[in-house]
Amino acid sequence: MCHLGDAVMSGKDLSRAKMPYMLDVDEAVVSMEAVRETDYPFYLVSHCGIFTREEMPAMVDENIQKELDIYDLLGGRR
């Protein structure tokens, strides 16, 4: 099992979050992509529970998209 802390949020928490905070958007995306490359059978996501390896790619995609959408909304330049 891999404990992700707040590196990735579940869909329920992600949809409720007005603005997940990441100091460096590029580093946040790199961290989220690193989760995609791991191969644990289960992942513990803070505040939400345990997810399977098969569920993680979609969850990572959702998190990256939310991060980029917020960054763009705030006028960020990458």
C-alpha cells in the first residue's frame, strides 16, 4: 500500500475543493505523474480512503486537470 497524503485527492474531495494549494504547479504535476508510475495494489488517499491501482490513473488525471484549470484561471504562465 502507498500512502499518498495530500499528493492526490479523491474525486469527492477534489470536486469540493475550491482551490487545492500547490506552491509550484510544475512540481505538483511532476509529483502527480510520479504517482501514476508507481505499482502498488492499493493507495491510501488522505481524508477519503483506499483506492486500487486501477483507479489511480483517472484520479491522477482529474487532479492534474484541476490544478491546471485553477492555474489558468488565476492567470498563471507556465
